[in-house]
Amino acid sequence: MDKIYISGKISGVSHEECMNKFEGGIQKLRRLNLFGVSPYQGDEGRTWQQYMKEDIKLMMNCVKPDP
């Protein structure tokens, strides 16, 4: 099953709104038999750079390997 990285605005958005939007994206993809990968974990207090390091790892795990 292909993994699709879900991208969306997090900065300046409430925790509840982020959870709803990212979970909604996962559910929509699931109905299409696709696997959604969400960068939003609800962890607060980390720096933008710390989040980006983790997000890039998540994105790279969604890339199909070269044949």
C-alpha cells in the first residue's frame, strides 16, 4: 500500500483544529485504500527545526524506492 504524506498548516492553528484536519485527511485516504502519514503528533514545545527534522524523515519514508 502506498504511503502518502499529509501536509498542512500547523503554525498558528489550534491543537484541536490540527487534529481534526490531519485525522480527516487520514480517513479520506483510508476510504481510497491509501495509507496517510501525518506529521502532526500534537507534541508542543519543540522548535520548528526539531519538527522539520522529524517531518523530513516521515516524508522520505513515503518515497517509492528506485526500481
